[in-house]
Amino acid sequence: MMEQSYESRNSAQIVRASSLAGFGELSSHRKLVARKTNSANAHDLSVYVSFRDEVQEIPTVAVWAETTAGTMIETLYLERELDFADTVDWHGALTQRNHILPIWRNRYTAISGIGPDGKVDAVTGATDTHSFALDKYLLPGKDNKFIICVEVNVAADTNDKWPDPQVGQPSLLYTALIKLDKSERYAILELTGHGGRAENNGNIQYELDDITTAKGLVDLLLLKLDAGVPED
């Protein structure tokens, strides 16, 4: 019976964030995503996600860490409505995750081994040498670098360039390069690009002139590092 359960049959689609990651809703427009470690001398991190008060429809969000080469290390947060399947009811219409958060979904292939089209991806699937956990990147004294990414999207925010009535303007990607051994404890994530036409390849589009109201969703995306306690 266990083999016939939904979770067993769809395990590749179900997103499991690290047990060391969690989030809290500070208000309807603000949340805090936190990632702890099991190592006493490693850093903890948190990402504060805040949308402008005048935003009426709260965007769908994914938060993850990736290498400087663009390979996903770990998903820290994914909106609950996207947790269990690649096709979801997104604001009243069945929509694939790779149309909502295409950059995250394509990066996630490296962990799941299943591409956005549902097929096994033998090229970008997991390898024996890659660690899909953030812990080792949070250890000081090793010149560790990684990128924190936040992708956001809100339904039906159309403009002249992006008229699709369901998806509207594409998702926006915000990033910050983290150099763990530097003295800065805070980093503001900056608008980097968008996910338009990236459904099947995840390529970031850096030209933002055709993005209008979507640029006004985010108030602040702030990363904080908390130094661990050195072991005796």
C-alpha cells in the first residue's frame, strides 16, 4: 500500500526543504526564512522577505542557495501551494511550476533528477561528487562562497509586453553573493533578472526594461548571518 500512496508515486515532484530550515509569517506581507546548522562553529542564516504594503496579491516565493556556478545547493523555502506537484491550482487556473517559478524549477532538477517536462534528466541530475546541503558552505575559515536567491511571481499582472491573462509579467529573481569569511553580517538581495521564456531551460533574462509593475512588489529582501559558537 505504501508503494501506491501519492507520496510514493510522486516523490520526485514533492519538495522537501531541509529539516534545519523553517519560516515564520511576521505579517501578511512579511516572512522570515531561517536555516540552522548542526555544527557548533558554523553560521546560521536567515532571509527577511518583505513586500510593499500596497501590494494586494502576495507573490508566490521560492528561496534557495546555489553555487557560484549556478547549481542548486538547497531549497530553503517554497510556497506551500507548490510543494506537492508540478501542476497546481494557481489562483484559479491549473499552472505548471515551471511557468510560475521557472528559474527555481529548473535549478531544482539538479536535486530531483526530474526535469520540468517530467522526464528523467540524466545531464543535470544528482552526481556522486555534489553535496545538496548547505551545511558545509556555512563553515568559516574555508573561503566559502555561495549565492542566495529569491524568485517571486504574482498572477495576472499583465502589461503590453506580457499579456498572458494568467501568468502576466514573468517571475523576478533577486540574488546576493555571500562570502562567508567577510565581516559583513547583512546583505541586501538585488534585482538580477527575470524568468520570462525560461520555462524549459531556466535561463535568467537580464533585460528588465519590459518589466513594469512587477518591479514594485518587493520592499526588502535581507540576508543575515549569525556566527556559530567555536567548538572547544
